[in-house]
Amino acid sequence: MTAEGNDKSSEEPGFTFSDKRRVDPNTGEVRPEADAQSASAGAGEEPTADPNAEQPDAAAADASDLGVDIPADASGLEDTEPAAEPEPGSEAAGYLADLKRINAEYAAYRMRADRERERAALGGTIKVVEALIPVLDEVKLARENGDVTGPFETHVNKLVESLNKLGVEQYGEVGDEFDPNLHEALMQQPSDEVETPTLFLVMQPGYRIGERIIRAARVGVQQPED
């Protein structure tokens, strides 16, 4: 062998590596082989698993690692029983009595507040109706004279419907039995055609909300003859 051959045989093998980066660091462009791999993956090929990747440890999710014993059959578990009443005269019994008293006072306060709110709402509605009564009286006269027609009739009907939604009721018709709690008799006359006091004339209708009279109907009454 020549000296040149001996030198080559004595050389150590060199270190080589394969650059698998998808983007070329020199040009900044995607390498063709990376595009081919992406296309093959999109066509349904499953990626090759990395043998060096860490595998999840099934025992890591075991509840026993947390110090919790979970029975295989939980059907025997029972609901927690309610706490027993404290002994009379104890400190806990005193606290419980105070709590019950506070709850009762709060419930009574809620009821009073609800009643006050309803009373205030009713008072506001009554004030509005009282302010509209002169207008309603004029509307009644206009209807009796046949003057409520056309667009004016539409507006009148809307006004009456709005009052009905608020619970306002107009009452007092000829032929109704006279009730001093509902009617104000401005005139009376005897009649042999009635057996009980009966309305024969309604001068101004009455208005009420439920059992609350806003204005009594002003009427003429026929009394039966003795």
C-alpha cells in the first residue's frame, strides 16, 4: 500500500445530519418536499408516530394518586341527613330563634311594601281618572247627541279602551236597581211600574276601579208607590 492509502484509511468518519426543516433558512421559502408531505397528509395518510415522543401515563389519571377511594358500586351511597335541631337553651338554639325572627320580620316588611306599592299605583290611577271625568262627561253627551262620528269616534274608543286596561269601569244604566253605595239620587218620583227603587235617568255615569268608587253615578230614581 502507498502512504496515500494509509492516510485515507486512518481518517475518522465524518458527522452528517439531515435538515428536515420545512422552511429553507437561507431563502425563507417552503421546501418542495415539505409541500409533498403536506399534500400526502391531506390525502388521508396517517402521520408516522414519533418514537421519541412521550406517551401519556394511564396511571397519572388514577384517582388513587390523589388519595381518593372511589367505590366500584356507588348505589349504596345515601344522601346526607339534615342537621338535627339544636338543643333548647343552647347557644345554637338562640341563634336559630334570632334567624327565624328576622325572617318573619322581613316577610312582614315585604308584604307591607307590596301593599304600599299597590296603594300608590291605585292612587295615581284615580287621580288621572278624576282629571278626565269632565272630558268623559262631554263624550257621553256627544254620544247621546250623535256627534261622535268619524275620526273623533276612533279617538273616543281608544280612550275608553285605555281606561278599561287600567281597570276603570263606567257604570249606571237606566233600569238598574238603585244602590245608595253606587248612586247619588238627584231626583226622585213615585211610579207604579216599579217594585223597587229603579234608575229612570242617568245624568252622569259613575266610575270605579274594582270596589273603589271614583265618582258615584248621578241619577234620577223612581220609587214604588205605597
